[in-house]
Amino acid sequence: MLLLLLLLLLLLVELLVNLA
């Protein structure tokens, strides 16, 4: 469960970096 949340957080960060 924790690993899944970590992967989702990483994906969110990547999307934010792409938008920046």
C-alpha cells in the first residue's frame, strides 16, 4: 500500500515538472 502511494506521488511530481 505504501509503495503504491509512493509511486502515485512520484507520478504526480513528474506531471508537475512537465507542466512547469
